[in-house]
Amino acid sequence: MPMSVAPDDDHQEWQDRCSYDCTVQLTSNGWVWEFLRRNPVFRRDLVAALQQALPCLAEPLST
């Protein structure tokens, strides 16, 4: 299952019953992720955390 936090392009298909076929095999963790990735507070916090972490990841590791 792809773990994407990109804007939900698939939300436009919410009325299409076939759009939910992938949910049949979701585990508990899969369901948690589906709800979490749509949570606007989580998305905001994730963007803030990534903005803070990315400069650190670009620095060379000291040996």
C-alpha cells in the first residue's frame, strides 16, 4: 500500500463505489493511516517537521 500524504486527488471519486475496493484488505494499521493522512493537523505538522528535518539531512555525517 503506498503511503502518500500528497493532496487527495482521489477524494473526487468518493461517490464511486469502486474507489473503495482497496479498503477490503486493509489492516488495522492501514485504516489508521487512511484516516491520519487526511487529518489537516497531521498534514500541517508533517510539513513543519519535514521542513525542519530536510536541512539536517543535507548535512554530511561527521565520522
